Amino acid sequence: MSDSLDALERRIAGLRAEVRRAVKAKENSLARSLRGELRRAEQAWDAAISSEAPAPACEPETSLLPIREQVHQALAMLGVPTSAKLIVAVNDAFFSRELRGSQLTSLRRDEERSFRGDPYARPYYLCAALTDRLSPARGLLADSTWPAESRVLGPLSPRVDFLTSTMRIAEHLARLAEPPAGAMRLLSRMAQNIPGAVEGFAPADPATAIRAARAELEVHRAADTAQRAEVAARATRQLPDAERLFGVTAMNTLRGAC
């Protein structure tokens, strides 16, 4: 293609020189004919250079779903209180949509404001996970429709929820005929933190990851379930509706005292 471009450029330069000579000699008919040839040569050059231009880089797919629905979809897959970082990773790995952690920063506050303004107007709210002090766990989002025991945390809950998330991702991948490469990489990274889930730095096998996560989960499940039940019972007994979803903070305390 570069050879034909060179030839076209030489042809264009020659035609421009001939047009100048014809105009200077006042050969108007010849000048018009030469200008027509020049335009055609320039159009051919434009077409040739366009075919050599590199294809534009593919941009991430922009989802038509609102941000809160993208987050809700990721939470539905994982089934446990989840950090913004993992929500973004799951959204990218499985749904190939552009979602940034910064977009989630104020999401929980917006959800709380909406709930306090018009309680239960929405089918679900993206709420906080509650610590054993009934305060919002930093950076963790949950689904308001989950049972209270699934939205609170005990001492063992971070590990239990990590194992559960890994299992849910592996189970989802095991059902796919062609698992996305990004999702397999995500599973491999998570499996590195579970004994027996992966060998060295090899790609994780979903079935192996499920067995390893389940084996460790059985060690912690009973104690974690009991701890979460106790926190959930206190939250149900002591807190009004909004605080059961979004936790007790200094601002909540001041609001209640007014």
C-alpha cells in the first residue's frame, strides 16, 4: 500500500505543477481538465491513507444498567457482604462492563438517604454490613433483602465470606461452556489464598477450588453462624428499620437524640 501512496503523491505533485503552468499560459480548458484529474488523485490518496490507518482501540462496553443495578447483580452472584474492589472485579470479569470503584463511594449514602426519605419504596436497597457493634462495616455493601444473619459480621465472617465468594464464582464458572478469561484469572487470584485450591501459580480449576473452599468453610461455619445469629438478634431487638440496614453511627445517635 505504501508504494501506491508514493505513486499517488508523485502524481498529485505533477498535476499541481501542470495546473500552475496551464493557468499561467491562460489555457483555461486544459486547466479545468487538469484540476478534475487532481481532485480524483487526491480522493484516491485519501482513500488509500484511510485504509492504512490502524483500527481504533475497542473501548469498554458501557452498560445500559444503572450503577446500583450493576452492583446488585454482582452482589446477587456472590451472596455475601462485598467490598467495592471485588464488586468491580466481578462486574468486569463476568459482565464486561465499565464500573469504577469511585462510582461506588457515595452509593451507600445515597441509598440510606433514599430509604429515610421514603422507606421501602424500592424493591431492594444497597445497604451496609453491620459489625458486632452494630455500626456499618467499612467499605462493605450488602443487599437489604438478605436475611439479617447474612448482613451482619462476626469475628470469623471476613474469612467465611471470602470462601463463600470464591465458591460462588467457581460454581458460576463451572456452569459456563466457555468461561471468560478474565473470570478465570479472578478465580485463580482468589484461589491462591485457599490451601489446596490451586497448585502454585497455575490457573485454578473451578471444581478443585470449590472442594478446597468448602473443606475450610466446614471448619468455620458453625461458629460463624452462631456469632452472626447473636449479632442479628441484637440488631433486630435494639435498632429501628433504617439502622438495621445502615448501622448505628454518631450521626444516627445525634439524630435519635433530637
